[in-house]
Amino acid sequence: MRRLIRPASSRRPAERAARRRTVLRGVIAVAALAVLAAGTWAVRAGLPGMVLERARAGVLAATADAGLAVASVTVTGRQRTEDPAILDALGVDQGTPMLAIDPATARTRLRNLPWVARARVERRFPGKLLVRLHEREPMAVHTRGEAARLIDWRGKPIRGVDPAGFPELLRVTGAGAPAHARDLLRALQAQPVLAERVARARWVAGRRWEVRLHNGVRVALPADGAADAWTRLARLEREKRVLQRDIKRIDLRPAQRIVLERGTPGDASGERRRNG
């Protein structure tokens, strides 16, 4: 939990604070009716929009002077979103009239921030604003030519964030790759030791993955049963250290065997052999 705006210190007598709490609901009701009445009167009087806004602002300022003003803003769930961006999205500062804050509008503006997936905004009168954020988690980096963008676990782009700041994330490529990257990552992470060797992955023909290891070896995964195939390779590596050999490509698509293609990774030549 983080407070972006802290309440000012107060030395008012305790009985005065108690009295304020007692009449608070009545004040809020009267203030809300005053705002509504001012708007209704201005509309019926046919006043221009500027005059209407001035009337509304005057009433809201009066409610703030009466004690219904922002004294503190507390945010929970924030990990990556910067404090100034939150305050800017809320459009508040210390002293902002509480009745001028529309929680629904504030939620929408918060959700427009790059990292925010969901937001909750709650006014607690007389002057507390509570914000609960649910942030998006970066999953991978989708590359297309020279362009790269960060994607979350739903496969959606996280706009406005430089993917260069996330070198540890898997790089995926291919049309449709973001929508299928979560299933790939879950399959790879089932064998974490082997997963650490993966440098990037390519979505092939709209149906399967081919991953490239840090040593340049390419691994073709089947369209169905990728997790089981990856487990077979992990077991083969533990038993026979197959990735220590001169192999440039491993085909895991056959259900009952693993096809190893000998050669230096990246070399166009090479011979195939089967490992049962």
C-alpha cells in the first residue's frame, strides 16, 4: 500500500471531529443536491455551457471548503505504474473537491495506463481516495522484422513500454504468435532446466512452434502434445546428453521417436538419424 497524497496534520479537538462524522452524511447529501440543483437551474435558465460550468465549479468549491476535499490518496497493487501517472489519470491533488471525482471516469483513465489491467476507485468521505490496481504481467517480446513489442499473459501488447528493458523474456515471432505464446511458455516451464536454454521461438504455419536454443539448435515441436514432446527431450538430455552432440535440429513431431539432424547449428548441410 502506498500513499501518494498524505493527509495534513491536524490538531482539531476530538469533539469537533466527532461532530463532523455525525453530520457527514447530511452534508454529503446536501452538497450532492446542491450540485444537481445548480446544474438543473442553469439548464432550465438556458445559460451557456461556460456559465453552467462556472456554477457547478462554485458549488463544488463550496463543498470542498466545507470539508469534502481530497486529503489523501492511497494506492495498492502498484508495482510498475509510476506515481505521477496515477495522479495524472485521477486528475486530483490535495484539496480537490471529493464530489468532483467520478469513480467510473477515474477507472477508465487508469485502465488506459500501459500496465493497468483493472482498477477500482473508491471515495471515502470526507477526504480519502482509495485506488486498487491490478497490473498486467509481461510474458514475452513479440518481434516482427525490426519492430518489437512487449506482450502480457493474454497475448495483448503492452503499449508505451520499451521491450529492451526485459532481456530475460522469451522472444517470439510469427503471425499469431502472441495468442499462442502462453501455452508454449507453460509447456517449456514444465522442464525448467531445459527451458533456460531457449533463446527464441517461432510460430510456424499457424499451428506449431519451433524453438531455438542458445547454442543455435532448432527444436520442432508438434502441433498437439508440445508439453509431452518437450518432456521427452528433457529426459533424453538427462540420460544421453544429446544437446552436447553435433546436432543442428531436433524434430519432436513424431509421436514415438525423436529425429536428430546432425551438423553445425545454422549449417544447411547435415544428415538425419532417429533416436527411439
